[in-house]
Amino acid sequence: MTDVSWAKPKGAQKKKRSERVKFIAAGLLILVAVLVLLISGTLQGARYFITVDDLLSDSTYQGRTVRIAGAVDGESIDYDSERAIIRFEIVNIPNEYEDLATALREALRDSNARRLKILVEDAAIPDLLQHEAQAILTGALGRDGVFAATELLLKCPSRFEESTAPEGLSRIPEHQ
């Protein structure tokens, strides 16, 4: 009688191991790439924006694209509708504060707070560009000391007001 047993060819086992090694190597490579991107993104974007003081105190920021934030001085807003140019000033907001609305108001009242002139070209004037708004701008500080913004984001100051009534006025109790 003949022995009819079947055995896998030796090359098939090597081929499976080779594919498994390639799969594991590709997975590790993807994992390392994701970790590198996460770490570099975290280090670069650790701060969403810098303050006016930070920008004006460090000459390495001049000419570089950065994101800054400040309180809008409503009296300085100037809009040239023919050339679509917005000019205004922002005032430094401290890094630490408890209530943003109060921080914006106090920053504008502080005569010693540093100010920065802003220039936004090719833009319509936004409705939220008003006194005591928080402006978050992306752009570069020029040699003339004017910040040329390419992006303007605004936070309306009334949204940060606490729900307390002014002194002397009583709040109407809510129905329960």
C-alpha cells in the first residue's frame, strides 16, 4: 500500500512568517508616525495664542506668523470700505484671569497696558468687532510695529457677562 499523507511544502510556512513580519513592521511604522505627529503637534500648539506683551517683548516673533489675542479698543476701530481695510488696536490681556469679560474690561481701563496696532486687509468689517471684544488674530508683526493679520476671530464680550444684575436692581426669580 502507498502512504498518502499530506504535508505542507516548506516554502509555504516561510511565506506566512514573512507576511506576518511585514504586517507587524507596517503596524509599528504607522504607530511611530502617529506618535511623532502627536508629540510635535502638542509641543508646537501648547499655547493657542500669545499675548501682546509676549509678542512685543520677544524680537524673535517679528516677521514670523503667530496667533495673538487682545482686547479690542472700540474707539480705535477704523474701516476703509473702498479698500476693504480694517485698522484697530488691541490691548494686552493678562495670561491668568478668572472672568474673561472682567479681564477685557480691566485691560482696556489700564493705561499702562501694552497696545498693538492691527491691520486687516481685504476684509469686510465683522459685526462682532466692537469695544471689549476679544480678538484672536493670526499674522505677522512688521518692522513698523503694526501687526498685519491674515485671520481675525472675535469673541463677543456680552457672552462672557455673568448673569448677575447690576447693584440696586433685583433679579426676577425664575419660576420653578
